[in-house]
Amino acid sequence: MDETVTNKMELVRKEALDFLKDNNTCVVATTSKDSPFASTVYYIVDDAFTFYFATQTNTKKYMNLERNGKIALVIGTGPKHISVN
């Protein structure tokens, strides 16, 4: 891979990780059958972009995650809008 492309990819990775580490709350969206459910949680993220958050086992969020481990996250409220996929 071209060194310039590699450098740009590393810069984007660093900026994304800095953005994620500069915040500590996110909205976690899960599903219950056909109904969406979203809640705000505190999170941490490591250098490998692995997210961690805690929830109690008697919450709707936890029960939804037990049935379907797929989630969507929203982090940040502005004023600058950034998307990280």
C-alpha cells in the first residue's frame, strides 16, 4: 500500500479513536422482536475500538442483547457532526 494512503488511514484512525475517547456517553439501540429500544450509557473504548459498557441483568437493554447481540451506537451531540462506521 502507498505510504501516503497508509499515513492518511493512520491519521483517520487516530482522529476517530481520539473522538471516541474524548466522549464518555453514547446511545445504545437494541431491538425487542420488531421494536427498537434506545438508552444512554457511559462507555469506554480501548485502542482496538472495543466498546465496553455496564448494565444490570434486569434491564430491557440486557434482555434485548441476550436475544440479539447486534446494536447501534450514537456518540456525540455536536456542534461538529462526525460519523464513524
